Amino acid sequence: MDGKEQRLLAIANSAALRRGTEVGEARFSRGGRFAYRWRMDGRRIAVLYVTDYLDEAPDRALLEFMEGVMDSVRGGTARFGSAFMEYITSDAFILRKRPVFLRRSRNIARTDAGRHRNIYDAAQRLLDAGLISPEDLDCTYFTWTSAPNYTRLGYCHQMFRVVAVSSVLDDPAVPEYVFDFVVYHECLHLRQGYRPFDRRPHDAAFRRQEKLYPRYAEAEAYMKRFPAMGRGRRSGK
Ligand SMILES: [Zn+2]
């Protein structure tokens, strides 16, 4: 264990001891995903692995993260405190760790400029139409995927504020309102922001906002064609 992991272990144990357990070893793990996992040894946590995106988190934020983790290890309702939430949603954290996340991400072109379309142009049209506000786009990174994805047309990583749009939409044959709708959908996830332990991102409030898009039904209907296009391509037809 290095100095960073000694600090991690000390903080993990201060959260663990108050919950009647103990952590034997704490390690930072280098994965693309923001995750944590653990190995139990009876009632004791033998090893705790925590994403290395948190290796520079202030003590208070890290302690609150550990408290949330301990509660989820014990099967309770996990919640993160406000110091953790403030840190993790700060521009400072995002700008420092997002480049690491992007380096670890596969299938992103790392540019918002496609062969035919620019993702920012879609965002600008959405702004002009009053569907989104400049705050929705704060500290956001837009990129095309490098390979086309036919089943997932857009993707939003809410913590790192990364929106990836499938390159199948970078095609003049796809109507612009369909492209804009996919970008709009992802911007609504940006508006939600980071919501830890969220299992229902498409809740009623989200669906209500989605339907404000003027050609919502048409766009949804058009999007149903893409999976079949992908299957046709794979089978060489
Ligand atoms: Zn979604």
C-alpha cells in the first residue's frame, strides 16, 4: 500500500468501525467505470477496492463516500453526503478526472465534429428553440462514437458529463430532427446531473420533458428503424 492507499484505509476504517465492522485492506482500482467492490471475510471486509477517480478526493468527501459504501455493503439504503456530492459534481473534479475517463473509454471519436454533422450544431438548435438552457450544457463534453452503434444511439455519462452520439446519425440521410432528438434526450440526462444509485433515469419527469420535443412521436418512430439497419449490415445484406 502506498500513501494514498494508507489514507484510503484509515478513512474506510473510520466509517467501518462506527458500523461495527472493519476493513483489512483498501486499494484504488483503475477501471473505466466509477465503481467499488469488496471481499468479505466473515463479518469483516477483507479488501475494499475503490475507483481511483477518487484518489485525490478531500478527506471529508472520501469519508462520506465510504459511509455510503459501507451502508450498501451492509445491504442498507446507500446515500452519499453533501461534501461528496459537491466534490464529485464540481468542475474541478470533472476537468481533472474526465481526461482519464476519456482515455479509458472505448468507441469514442473524441470529437464533436463528424464527417457531415457537428453535435454542437444540434445543441445550438435546441438552445435556439428554447428546449434546453445554457446551464444544461455546463462543462459538457460531446463526442461522436468511432464505430456506429445501431441499438444505442446516444449515451450520457452523468458524472463526467460526457455525451457520446452514435455515428449512425452522422449521415445526411438521417433527418436532422432525429439527430437533434437524440442529442435532446442526452441533454435531459445532463440536466438531471449525477444521481448515485439511480435505477430509473427515465422516470415520469424525464418522459414529460422528452415529450416537449416538437416532433417527438415522429422521431421515436424513426428511431425504431436503426436496430434492423444494424442487423442488415452485420449479415452483409
Ligand atoms: Zn436515456
